[in-house]
Amino acid sequence: MTNDIKQLSTPVEEFPQKLEKPQDIGFVFDIDGVLLKGKKRIVEATDTINYLSKNKIPFILLTNGGGMTEEKRIDFINKTLQLNEYPIHKDQLIQAHTPMKTLIPHHKRVLVCGGPNDDVREVAENYGFEDVIRPIDIIRANPTIWPYHMFSDEQIKNWGKDPKISKVDVDNIDPNENLPIDSVLCFNDSRELGTEIQLILDLLNSENGILGTRRKFKSNKPTIPILFSNNDFLWSNEFKQPRFAMGALKIAVLEIYEKINGEKLDQLTLGKPTKVCYDYAHHILIDWRKIMLGEKTADNICLPQLNDPPIKSPFKKVYMVGDNPESDITGGNNYNWGTILVQTGVYQDGDFERNPETSRPSLGIFPNVKDGVMAALKLNGLA
Ligand SMILES: [Mg+2]
């Protein structure tokens, strides 16, 4: 352990009882490895969240995960952390794809990629996208568009929309049966990598977003915009080695696009550690503070525009609490927030020695979320 990393290893028994101006300090928590470990709770998280809610210290959750509605994930978190008295509100959660809501006014008919089963169709429709197309709809209407797909007949029948409704029938002579698509939104890790790579590149190089067409020029600008909800290259499951995540799909799309166009693809990536994600989170934290103080009603959270940082922040200090130096800590440091690294997730002792370039937390490394939050409160004279 290098000496520029402070470590507080004494476990904290109880939180302080008297706080001054608690609403001037804000916390942003990663979920996996900080509040939860897989589907189980990290016990110290329950005390921490209850304490912050009870004392009206604003906080939000910021994850690169997704694939389900905010409501479903918050229900799961509240149950798992046993937050019966002070449940977390769904508007306090930002998943990787949550900021895509802001695109609704200009992106009516969207190709939504990734996610388990057909779940992200519900997420996108729930956000308010008018016409959500999924890769399986396109396969159902045009089986030869990617003949190597692995969807079963049953999945195509159950999840794929009827071509009369989806209007993506490339071979139909009626142009109204193959309507243009406005953008490609990669919500979550791909479950059909080959299909998605082919369909995404077809659309990025199409004429006006119409499937089955090919534009006659090369450009770094795709015909329709593409957004990736995060840049995570790897994730871990029960397998011995980390597995490919959305970042792998992005690399494939970028490489092939460049092969076709001779230029790098102009795209937008959300999620930690990008500034666009932290700007969005900052807006939500400011708004949640207003709701907490009764200046605004719940269920009326703001909808900030992408790449639009808050002009003024009421916070003296905001702390990002995470287990991943690459996403949580890098993003927090770049954004001038205080950063707290916990030892309950992906970070392992010795990681900084093995990879000296790894981002270091400004406040320190702590055994768990409770110790980290306690240290931040103490530092600000709140404990
Ligand atoms: Mg994490």
C-alpha cells in the first residue's frame, strides 16, 4: 500500500447523532460491490442508507448496470437491503440507460439493443419512446438479414413484433412497410452479438435510416446517431475469468465502421466514468435535495439535457462511493468530487501496486460503505 492512500480500518460502531447543515453534503453510490454483492446485501449498507435518509442527507445511486426498469431495480434493492422504514425512491436511481430518456422528443422510432429476454423493450417504452424496434422484430420480418442468429422459433413468435406492426419489412414493395429508424440505442449488454453488429452497421451506413439501403458516401458521421449506455469492457460472473460486456460490442462496431468508412465513428457513450453521466447525476442529486427539503414534490424529478452541466450547485462537497477505480473513482476524480473506494467489491488489495496508473480515491480506501461515509461526515464537521 502506498502512503498517499489513507486507510481507515477501525470499524465504526454508530453514526453521529447531531448534524449541522447535512443537506450541503451529497453522496452518490455505486450499487454492485458497494450496497449489494450479487443478489445479497452488504450489511453495512442498510445502516448507511437509513442514516442518510433519516438525517435528510441527499444521496442517489449511479450504476452502469441496466436491463430493467428503475422501479423494478429499486424494489429489489429496497427488499434486499430491508429498507422498510426509509425506502429509496425510484427517481434516486440512475442506470446506464436512464439518461436516454432525454432523447424522446427527437428520437421517435428507435432500435433498442441488448438486455435479457425482451426486457429492455419495456424499459424503453416505459421511458416514453413512441416506437421501439428490437433486433428480433427485424429478424422476424427478414430472416435472411442475419441468417446466423440464435433466436428460437418460439422466441421470435413471442418477442418479435408482427411485421405489420413493426414496419421493418425490407422486401415489401410498399415503402410504408419499411419505415426509417431515427437512432440506435444500446441499452445493455448484447445477447445476440452477431445480429446486433450486422443490424447496427446496416443502419449507420443506410440511406435515411431505412433498412436494406446503403448510402453512397463515406463519413465519420453515421446516417443515424448511435448511443452506447456504457463503456464497460468486462464484467464478472461465476466464471473464472471476466467476460465481455458492452465495450466489446462497441469495439466491434467502431472497427467495422472504420473499415467501411475509413474514418472513426462519431458516437456518444454514457455511463461512468464519462462527464456526460456525472453531469446528469449532478442534476438529479441537486433536484433530489430539493425534494428532500420539501421544495419540490417527489415524482417530479428534472429531466436534464445531455452534456449540460448544472450552472450552480448547492453542495459544499459531493462524494462518489464505489468499488471500481476505473469507473467510479476515475469519473468522480475527473468531476472534482470526493472519492471513496470500498473493499467490498472488485477492488483488491495490491491493485495499485499491480497497476500504478489506476485512479486513486481522494478520501481513501475503506473496508465498507459505512466506514467511508462516516469518514466523509467527520471530515466535514458533521460527526
Ligand atoms: Mg461496482
